Amino acid sequence: LFKDACRRSLENGSEDFCDDAFAACYGGSYDQNQVCSMFEQICFEFPTQSTCESAAKKCCMLSEYIVPRKYYVTYGANSKCLCHFYTYTWKHLEVGADTMEETCIDADLAENTYFEEELDLLRNMYRATGGDHWFNNSGWEDETIHHCGWHGVVCNSNGYITEISLRKNNLTGNIHSIYPEFSELVKLDLAENKLLGKVYPGFALSLRKLRQIDISNNELSGCADLTFSSKVIRANFSNNKITCVR
């Protein structure tokens, strides 16, 4: 009821009742990731220009922990984050076409740059997790092979990465070095490896199509941030050294 009242307020140009909705959903403990998650859910469940604009502002203007780190700047709304957000709402919710065009021009992003960004993200993941020593790194070092043909990478018919499965493949290093900002990613499986560090705030929050994530049986520690997109149906963080969750 509170979330619906918040939605009605947003459509009337205010945020009345949104604080009450947040307290009802998350117990009143203010967390920027959870704020983003709530407003994003309202946008996805009630896709209008006003609800999605509010979600975009909450998710792309608050801090480096909300905005994907790859795109973070130190001032104002992040145009690349906004471009990705409105591209998603236009493609999947048919909301925000004009805003998408405006923000993507401002961010200097075009359709073909998404593929380049995804390729860069994969290369960064390979270097950061000791790819030369993976049990199977077939294709990852061969520039003649399209990245959709690399071991553990699955793409859809449009060439976007939908699955990364590198279970039990001797991945090492700090999970902070991995930025899984793949707009169409549905499944992420990095289980049974040797990844270290804390699961940082917003680790998978920007993966709006993600349904499954498994990073179990690693060496992750400390407090883990387990705020995900509303589409996630399975998340496994077990058998690590995690001491608390948020």
C-alpha cells in the first residue's frame, strides 16, 4: 500500500509517502542501494515517465556505490548511467525514448559502443582474476575468436552477453576488480573459485535482467551487500567467510 502511495505521489510530482514506503519495505534503515532498488521496482511495476525518471535519479545521482564504478564521475548525474537506464526502460518498458536519446547523446554512446564496453569488461575480468592461470581460458586470448565464443560466455541473438559461467575455473584476486556491468546478463556463476574481498555495495544492482547469481565457495569475507534487481530469483553466497549481510 505504501509503495503504491509513493507511486501515486511520484506521478503527481512529489515524493510524499515514499519515506513511509521505504520504512515499510526495508525497516527504516537508510541505505542508498535499497533506495535505488525500491524506486527501480516502482518504475518496473508501474512504468511511466515520472516513476522511471525518479528511479533514474535515485540510481544514477547518489554515489559511486550506486552508479556502476566504470562510469562514475564526481559531480551531478552520470550521463552514461542514465543512458543505460533509459535504454533499458525504452527497450523493455517502452518508456523514456526522448530522454534516452538526449542522455545517450550527452554520454556520447552509440549502439556499437555497448559491444566494445562488454568486450573491455571481459578483458578486465580476465586480467583481474588471473586468466592466464584459469583451468580453461579457451578463446580469451585469441583475438580472432568473437567473445561470444569464449569459454563460459553466452550471448543472445543480438550479440549481447547473457551468461557468464566460470565455475571451478581457478579465478583468483579481489572481487572488487570485477565490474559485471552487462546490460543483458541473466546468469552470473563464479562459484568454486578463489575470489577474495567484500561484496561491495551495488555489486549486481545495475544488472536489471539478472535472474541467477552464484559466487558460493570462494573466500569472500566481511559484510556482503545483497541488494539485487527485483528479477533475481536465485542468489547463492554460501560457503564463504561472510560475517554479515545488508
